[in-house]
Amino acid sequence: MDKAKVAEILDEIGTLLELKGENPFKCRAYHNASRLIDGLQQDLGPLIETGKLGELKGIGEALTEKITELWKTDRLGYYEELKASLPGGLVQMISIPGFGPKRAQIVYKKLKVDSVEKLEAACKDGRVAALEGFGEKSQEKILQGIEQLRRFSGRHRYHKAFAAAQPILAALRDHPATIRCEVAGSLRRCRETIGDLDILVSAKEKDAPALMEMFVKLPGVMSVSAKGDTKSSVVLDGGIQADFRVVSDAQFPFALNYFTGSKEHNIALRGRALQRGLSLNEYGFSKAGKEKDEAGARDGGSVIKCRTEEEIYKALDLDYIPPELREDNGEIDAAEKGELPELIEKENLRGALHNHSTWTDGRETVEAMAEAARELGLDYFGTADHSKSEFQARGLKEEQIPDYLADVRKVGEKLKKHGFRVFAGIEADVLEDGSLDFSDKILAQFDYVVAAVHRGFTMEEKKMTARIVKAMANPHVTMLAHPTGRLLLSREAYAVDMRAVIEAAARHGVIIEINAHPFRLDMDWRWWKFAKQCGVKCAINADAHSIHDLQYLAVGVGIARKGWLTKADVINCLPANKVEAVLKARR
């Protein structure tokens, strides 16, 4: 069993123990172990085989035994017994936003509610509101959470879908019958959440059945929904549906374009083809309205031969449109006029800002995080540990600031010999009145200040907008973090007028981040064209709490591309000396 699955099971054990009302320290030990295993840079195997797993902080003898059993046997008796001791519906209930294990325990014990459906019924007839500690408002929020849970059902965060696709793509590309292989759909377009995976292979017709047979038997396939000669669907471990198609190599670029979408983009392309007397579908180009030509296209006889997607767009008198932009958001018009931007690439990033360390809720020291950033090929690294209001994240107190800054500066001096820079930042909480939780005197000591809302999410839109706008007016604020507070598939964005926030950022010269953590991906890509028009600069931030999290920078680049951003729009594409000047601009 790989470490990601081990981490997932450990986290679930912690949750199951919470549902049973076990000692909070025991529950927390499993949650902490999950985060530790998930963030490991090395494989579990060597640690287990050499007996060094138990040397990791937080991994005692009991956890070592359980992790070893999982890794070696792909099962854990303790976990299976724990699951069997509780109704399965309880775990789904705590997926409801704002409805945690303690509340699930209460409604289970008092009302015998053990499923989302029963909870909904208990809310609708007022039984939940009558419970001590709940009330009408809590009951209404639970109903809203159930509605939200259903709306998110069947969706998966980008990083989960991406990780699920990689071994499938690798296996298919390694098959001798495969000519070309790509992922399509919303994953290729870098959407923030994914419904299912679309995987496309080109091969000779005689080889398609063998590829299908291989696909449905790949590791990680939980069940087979459908299996044919050229198309199959499976459900992967983790609940993601994967659809697999085999086409001829002549059809491949057309199929790739069609199944990448979006639907709206495809409709626009087909309309453009019709204006030129052509019909465009997943098989190729045919003469509009002629069944014989359409049949020929299905057989690989497109009336305009296209080896690549670029050639399809060229045939329609368009510049090539990258997959991330295919959302019917002005890309067709821009491609016709030759005005598509040269989108940012992963290789353009020079540094990482807004990162956390063991000074607050991070899992690595400042030095370990900075070294990891250097090993990724970056030129600089910036901390942004939490301020005092984030007590649950061990936010820094005023008296800790001198030692914190001294540690960051010491690491910076050590790495300077490698041509690597380290900046000292702080993630300061925006209080409900729009002030920050550190004085200007303290904020002035940092290289930059990241302003962030971490509580008070239920404020009405006008007040929340005024709160954030006031914070950005503070001359010490360099950038705004995760501006809508959303957690994808978990928590909706708070009510805020993003147009007003962006305009205020432009007025005050405040940078807005793309928080690249896959639970956030905030600011939403849909706002970046407007922000760019206003002159607002972007920082792609991993919000890294571990070395592993630094990899999320690549996810942020995908969102930046969807927002039509170039490297000139993103401050951490600048070299260290120039980004330093940008960070100092409002100091």
C-alpha cells in the first residue's frame, strides 16, 4: 500500500475514534500521523524495512505496528473492526460542512440518527433544534450543509484526480499498442474540481480490445461499470470514475479536442466550422450536411487532415488555444485576432512566498523548507507564519517575533552562499473591524505582510468587503491571501464583492495571491482577467505547511493559466532582487 493510502486510513481512524468519543489525544495522534506520513519525502518501505519508522516524531510503537501492517498486507484488522463498530452513515454525516464528530455523536445517541437522510428528516421535523446546544439556527445550517454536500457529490479536487490519472497514463503509454495517449476533460483544462477522468489512446483497431482488457485490470480499479471494444468505464479506488476510449491515430487530435471541451468551447468551434461549410465532431471535419462525408470522418477520413490540435485551430483560422482557456470566455475572439496571451509556464516560477514552518502550524523548520525550495530549483523562499489571533495554529505572539526573525535571517545567511534568498513574512489576521492583529511597529519588521481572513465568515457582504478593503489600505500589507475563504467541496466562499476588492487592491498596490493549495485555489480563476485589466499583480503561493506542499505551486500555475496570466503578471516569476523591490514598494 502506498503512503498516500496509508495516510488516508490513519486520518479516517482518527475520525472514527472521534465518533466513538475516544480520548482527544488518541484521536489527534492518528490525525497527526496521517499528516506526517502524507508529507514524507521518502517512500515508506525503506523506513519500515530499516526499523526507522518509529524514530519519527509522533510515531510510537503502536502506530509503527499498524502502519507496517497496512504497508505489508494492504489491510489493518484494527481499522476494519473500528469501521464495523459504527454505522457507515455516520462517517458521511461528518462530511457535512460545519457538522463535526461531536455533533454527530449527539444526534446519534439522542435521536438514533445514523445517516444523512435521517439527519435531514430530523432537522425538517424540528427534532435537532430541540437538542441542547443546537437550536433553530444550527438546524438551518445543517440543512444548508446537506444541500451543499449533495451539490458537491461526485466531484473531486484537482490534485486527487491528477494523482489518480498518472499511473494509468504511465501504464497505457508503456503498452506497445499505444501510439498516443493523453488525459482529456476538465482535468486537462485544469478545472479546480473534476467530475471524472477522460483518458484517450490512439491505436490500431485490432489492438483496441487488448488495451481495454489491460485498462479494466489496472491496479486501483475497484469496479468495472462498462467494458466494450473501444470504450470502458471503471470506478477507481477513491471513488473517481475513469472513462477510457481508443480511437484511430487519424481521429486522435479531433477526439482529444472534443473530449477536452468545454462543451461551450466545442459549440463555438462547431459554429465556426459551419460558417466555413464544414461539420466538426470527434471524428474529424466533414462537409456540412453530407452524411457520406460524416461517415467517412468516423472512419478516419476527415476532409481536412489534421495531425495535431494546432492544425484543427489553424483550419478554422485561429491561433492555437491552450486547453486551460477553453471555457468560452473570449478565447475564440482573441485567437482570431492574434491576441491570446503567452501563458505562464511552471518553469517561469523563481520563488515561493507564503509558507509556514514549525514556528506555527508547519511541519518542517524554516531551514528545511528553504532547502527544499532550493532543491526544487527556486531562487528564493519566503515565510509567512501565522500571527497571534490564529491560536489554534500556534500563531506567533509579540514576544516571539525577535527570535522568529532571527531564525529566518540566520537561514538566509546560511543559504546566501548558494545564491539563494530567504525573506521573512507574516500572515497577519484581518480582524472583524478591518484592522490587523499586530501593530504597525511589529509589521514594519517583516519583509512583507500577507493579510488573511480566518474567522467571522458569516458577515454580510457589505461588511466583509469593507473589512478586507480597510485591511488592504494599511501601508504594511503587501498581499491578500485566499480572498474568499473557500475550501473546495467543503466550505463555500464567504459573501464578498470581489470586484470591489480587486479595485481596492489596484488602488493600494496590493498583490492578490492564487493560493495554490488544492483545497483553496483562491482567488478563483474567473476573476483574474478583470484583475489583470485593473493592473493587479498575482503571487502564486503554495501556502505550504510541509515540504510536500511546495509541489502545489504547479497547481497554482494551472489556475493562473486559466486566468489568462503571463509570467509578467506573477511577481514570483521575478528574480530575487526584483521581487525584493516589489515587496518593499509599500513598506
